[in-house]
Amino acid sequence: AYYPERLAKLYILHMPGFFVSVWRMVSRCLERATLEKIVIVTNEEEMKNFVKDIGEEVLPEEYGGRAKLVAVQDVTLPQLEDASR
């Protein structure tokens, strides 16, 4: 109530089985406005909405999108030209 809203939407995917019981306890402490922004993706319809909201072009393939992830240690940057030449 004292801080500006920063969360637009939170999607929870691939949750373990025990998460539901933990979530029931934790969610009692959250405000209604915050709870309405949290979506636990458990079915095909919620997954379609997730992909649509995030955008297929920026969503990694493992989550239903088309973006290809590259591990940060595998990124290669082009060499910068030496400015002293």
C-alpha cells in the first residue's frame, strides 16, 4: 500500500507439486490487487494467454516462443577497432 505499483503481471510456470499448498499459505498474506496479477499457468488456455501477453518473438522456445537463447558465456562480441591507429 505504501509503494508504487511495479508488477504488471507475474506468470508461474512448471511449478513443482508441493507449490500449491505453499501458495495457499503465502497468498493469504498478499493484497487482492497483487493476487489478481499472479497467474499460475496450469492448462493450455493459460499457456496461450501467456504466450500472447509476452510475445512469441521474445519468449524462449522452451516456453512456447520463437526466441533462441544463448548462454552469456557463449556470447561473442565483435572486436572493436583500435582508436589509436
